[in-house]
Amino acid sequence: MDSSAVPGIDQVQLERWMDTNGIGQGPITGLTQLAGGTQNIIAKFERSGAPFVLRRPSVTPRAKANEVMAREARVLAALAGTNVPHPRFIAVCHDPDVLGATFYLMEAVDGFNAVTGLPDLHRSSPQIRREMGFAMVDAAAELGSLDHKALGLEDFGKPENYLSRQAGRWMSQLESYTKHEGWPGGEGLGDVNTLADYLSANVPPDFKPGIMHGDYAIGNVMFRNDGPQLAAVIDWELSTIGDPLIDLAWVICTWRDPAWRDLPVLVVEPWEGFPSIDEMIQRYADRSQRDLSHIDWYIVLACFKLGIILEGTYARAFSGAAPKAIGQTLHETSVTLIERAHARLNRTVWQ
């Protein structure tokens, strides 16, 4: 048995742990890495004829990686029985003696990621692609409608003053990148200071706290193979209790639209048929009781926040902590997101 087929996963140890917890019987077969390796390791395998997916931090984990993994497992467990499409949670292991880090098992999802390519059914139908966009909005609205306290997630985040903390929080994050020698600084992103000032001065007066996915974009959902519906929302590592309208704004800020310059990432082809930004916002309004009167503020925040987050990879590339090519692509993405923030702020149409 090759226990090194996937970094960070010892099959013998994993089998013993599964035996102890009554999860399947016999040998693990078909252990294959799906993605990750930089931040997380994701692998699939079978046992007793049933498919499993395992998720754990990388073998050189970030700070608090085990805590993040435990939070992912907790939110997936809490979503059981809701109408939010998600991978079914199976079990979590907090004992580092098993695989060296916290990990969890979930159900394998039967579906596809649109960023890696559309099946013939979806590629051939603009109407199906239109419904794919609306399916994403519907899932965000459903997630935002859940009572996090009733689901046992009352202490899962700190929603007090959540919105008013955002501008300062992310400007501090941007400033922290100066520790990477050679990084040219935040000025290379564009005018982030004006955005921060706007966000601080125009915080929506109130919001109803709820579960946020935290990175809700088309690259973090899987669609069903037989239609436009979502098979699952995946990658919950940034989930928290905050303002769910940020999830709507997040998918909007990463959406493709004639009014904006295209991002170099999250590319889906063909795009014809996918709904417009205004149609996505209206769909959410039709499906949610939340107040969308400040949606421009949320979109500016989403562009600003994601741009700063992605710039971190570019900064780390200067100190050898991230690949230079990936860092450059994400820097270009960040610059475009800051442009989009200004465009939304000024309601400017990019030519």
C-alpha cells in the first residue's frame, strides 16, 4: 500500500481512524489528490464501495490552519437539512497524531466547476447558462435566510460592528504586506485610499447578521451535470457570521459584465446567456427579505476587500513564498477589482 500517494495523507493511519469511528470497512482505494497543495490538500478515495473526499491543511500550513479546517467542518455540519446545496459532512478529526493536522471527510459531489469547462449540455444552451447564474443567487439568498443561532452557530463570528470594521481591517492587511521586500506597495493597485474613505463614511446603518460563505464566486460552486442547478457550494474556509449581502456583492464583483473590464481569473466560456449584474441583484431582491438599498456600498467593499486579499499573493511572491506567475496574475486581478470598485462608486462605464 502506498501511503505517500497524496502528501499529508497516510492511508494506514486514515483507515485506523475510520475503523475507530465506524466509517466503512476494508482498504482505502483510489486515493487521488483533487486540488490544493498550497493552502489546502483535497483528496478523494473509496472505501466499502463508497466515495469520500478528505480536506486538510497543506503540509506546510498557514497560521491557524487547523482552526480554519475545524470551522469549515462545523459550518458544513450545521448546514445539514437546509436547502443550501453543500457537500454532506461525514466526520472531523481534531487529533494531529492521525494525519498531522485537523481534517474532515465529506461526501463526494457529483457535478462540475464551470471555470474548468462546461459540459456539452451547458455549453450548447444560453438558457441553461442563464439559469446557472440565477441558481448561484438563489443559493446565496437561501444561505442568508438561515437562522444561524438555531443552527448552533451563535458564536461562529463577531457580527457586532462588522461592517464598520471592514475598511480599517483591510487597509491594515494591505499595510502588512510591506514586510515582503521588493513589493512595490499598495499604490500599484490604484487609489485604494479613496475607496477606504468612502467605505468608512458610508457604512449602511444596520444589517441582520447571518451566515456568510465569505468567498462566494463562480469558482467556488459546483453545478449539476444534468441541468443548471447547483450541486454544492464548496470551500467554506472564510465562512463566518457577518452580513450575507457581502456574498451577493462578492459574486457580483467577480462577475463578467460589458460595463467592466474582464478579470484574468474565473473565466467561463461561453459566457453568452449568463444574467447581467442588474438581473442578478434583482433576482436576489425577489428571493430575500434583506434591504438592498445600499448594494453599491457592498459591491465597492467586495471589490476592495478581494483586491487586497489577492494582492497578498503578489507580495508573498517577492519573498519566494508564492509562485511569481500566479502572483502576477492575481496582481492584475486586484488592479482590475480596484478599477471595478471605482466604476461602481462613480457609476462609470468602462469603454
